[in-house]
Amino acid sequence: MSLVYTRKAWDRVGESEVLTCIEEVYSRKGYLTKNFHREDRRHEKGIDLFCKKGDEQIAFAVKKKPGEEDIKQLRMFIDNTKNMRSIYVYVYPPTRPFEEVLNQVRDQLEIWHSAKLHDELLYNESVFYLCLYFSAHPIVESLTDACKIIYENRGSKYVPHKPDAEEVSILWLLKDNVVKMRSTLLQIHKRWAKSLMAKTQKLPDEFQGILNSVFSDLDIANEIAGDKMVSSFSELSSRYPSLLGLYWELARHRTEWDVFTHTLEKLPKDEVERYIVFKWVLPGLTSGTGGVMRGFYSSVSYILENLHRTAENLEDGIDWVFQDMRIGTH
């Protein structure tokens, strides 16, 4: 397990998402849960998430990076959870003043640092966290950057004309690099789907090993095509932005693309990247996927399928541009 991936994943989101992951796990285990961040901030008494099943009670307090200002909440949390299993969660190492106090009360609560949190969420098959973990891989950044470049050029007006040789050459190079990305991701998905979906027994001890191997394959795919693909989109943006304007206009009327593009057009700029990552490249956090992403094996297969789907959609958009320019795709 790489702390680089876990911390980069948490960089994308706030404490409420950490709570959502923990709540997802305990709800699946049959606990009744109350998320005070979402439901009742005024009465939390230092508790962010409360879980109850029968006579068992578990209380969580969560901070991404605890500081001196959080010491008061820590003491309140301990005071109000004396008859419960109390767990304090943090992602990044606390500041020295907070750590000094935490060391004094370690025997009064459990402490989950980022590695422990990762293990708990992974082995208990949090779909939400698995999507976050994959979002930290550079190949997701490459696919996201490509989509962002198209989005940023959506206002460039295309005027029909006879394309010159350089224009066609740049577009063909882009197509070639996207095909490399798409075909490599397809092979990765096919290979892993066959293995993952053949599993008849759940073996949590192998989860991290599978992730490590999958990420190694994705490393290769990104090395083959990631930077080249993004560079090709950047060059087209610099030299012929109107072709990306045409790309956007054609894509926004196509199935799958239509909801994505129309939603992006309405979003504040600071929400665009997150929407691309979690509603397009890794759509496991959207409604309607719960039946597909039930556990670790099916979720990893579904995520790999959608990485390929994103690259395939990028290639489709280029084909539509070629067709509209009436120069063909062959």
C-alpha cells in the first residue's frame, strides 16, 4: 500500500467524505448510523459518526489533519464516549501540540491513521473509497486533463473550411495517441475482468496485492500513452482550438456525452474537475451503479471498464470531428 495514493485520494475530498466511507462500511455491517456532519451538527458532542447494533455502540471523530484548535473537540469526544468503542481518525499527521495531547489519552480510545483507515475501508469493501483510491492514479489525471482541455475550448467557434495538411496531421496524431490509450486500457480490463469475475470466494488478504498489480498495469498504460495523449490535446488546443470547439458541439448531442457536457456547462469552474473525475472517469459514485459495484472484485472490474470507456469516448469524439470535416476516418 502506498501512502502517496491514499493521501492524494483524500486531497480531492473533505472530512465529510471520510465519514461517508466509514458510514458505508458500518451500514453494510448492519449498524444503524447517524452522521452528525450531515444530520445534526449542533448536538454532535465531539462525535462525527455514531454507529449502533444491538448493545454495541461505536463513535467516530474524524479530522484530516488535527491541529491545536481540535484539542477541545478531542477532549469532548473522550468525555462523551466513555461507555462506547471510540475511534479517532486522521489522514495526515497531527500538529505537535495536538499529538502531545493525543499521546496522553491513547489508552482511552482507538486511533486510526491513514494506513489503518485504508486497511479498514479496503478490507471492508468501501466502494466509495475504492473510487477515491483509483482517482489518485496518474492515468485518471491523464484522462481528466484531456476532458478538461476539451471543456476549456468549448466556446471556440468552428467555421467550416477545407482543412490544411498540418491541421489533419495534428488531428491524426491525437487520434493515434488516444487509440493507444484506449486499446491498452481495453486489454487491461479484459485480462482483469476474467480473473476478478471468476472469483468464487472472498479473500480480503489478497485485495491489496490485486490493487498493486492493477496499478502496475495502469502505470504501463499511462507511460505508453498518458503524456502523449494530453500533449496532443494541448497542441490541438494551441494550434486549432476551433476543432475542440467543434468536438464539444458534436459531443454534447451524443448519448452519454449529453448529460455530462450539459452539466459541465452549468457548473462553477472550481467544481468541474471533480465532476469529470467522479461522474465521468470513475462514475461509481453516481446513482444506479450500486448493483454493479457491490464488493471489491466487481468494483475493480467496473472501474477498469470505465477507464476504458472514457478513452473510447474520447476516440469517438475525434471520429465525429473527422466526419464533420468530411475527410473520413480511414
